[in-house]
Amino acid sequence: MVLDLGAGTGRVTRELKRRYPRALVIALDLAPGMLREARRQPALVAAFERVCADALQLPLADASVDLVFSSLMLQWCEPLGEAIAEVRRVLRPEGFFAFSLWAPDLNELRQAWSQADGYNHVNHFADMHDVGDALVRAGLNRAGIDVERLVLRYRMR
């Protein structure tokens, strides 16, 4: 079983189904509208299940999922540690959890907004060390965390 946690429109879910064609692949998202859009994904090659649920209360059995994938969704879960604990609960003992998050140091974006109107339009995201601590508390002791810093520069016109 493969879980795309925070699947949105199901684009990545479709790719997961292509990679694991014999697996039950589930697109899980809190937003019904996103799952309706996921239903529009081509089903001939990549049929997958859609589940509307909260990441803090996954409607899946303990130790039932082989792979949990989540891209840019967990940072919206409060508290983050509870969402990670839910992932651990549904993940098989030898399962794999891959995720990405926004980093807290979005300085360029903060600076741009401060020049525009002086208001803070940028959310505060969990520090990598806090994420690591939450993984360990949840029992995901073999976790590896990697940080990749990308800065895009644009010319002003």
C-alpha cells in the first residue's frame, strides 16, 4: 500500500501508481475539491483510490502502509508531531516515509514583502531540528533529514 499524504490534485499519486502498478495507491487530502480534481486524472494507466481525511486522524489500520509520500503538506499540520506520529502508526515496521517541507528561513520572500507593504505575509515553518525531534519522538529513529537551499533571482524591470 502506498499513501500520497496531502495528494492535492493527484498528479504525484498518478506517478506513484505508475511506479508501483500492483500496489493499492491512495490519494489522501483534506480538501474535497482537490480530490474531485484528482478524479479527473487519466485512469487507464494509473487508477488510484481517493480518501478525504485529516492527516492527524488517518483512517487506515496500524502498520498497513508500505510507503508514505508527502510533498509540502505537513507544515500545515498543527501540531506537526501528531501528524508524524499518525504516519508512524500506519507505516509498516520496514516501511518508508518520504516528505518535503518548507524551511523557516524564507528571508528573500520576507524582504520582498517588507519592501512592498511592510506586512509579514510569510508563514513561520518548523525548524529542521524540530522536525527531526518529532520524527524521533514518533519512533522513526532511522530518519535522515537533508536540507537543500534554493534561491531564485529575478531581474527587476
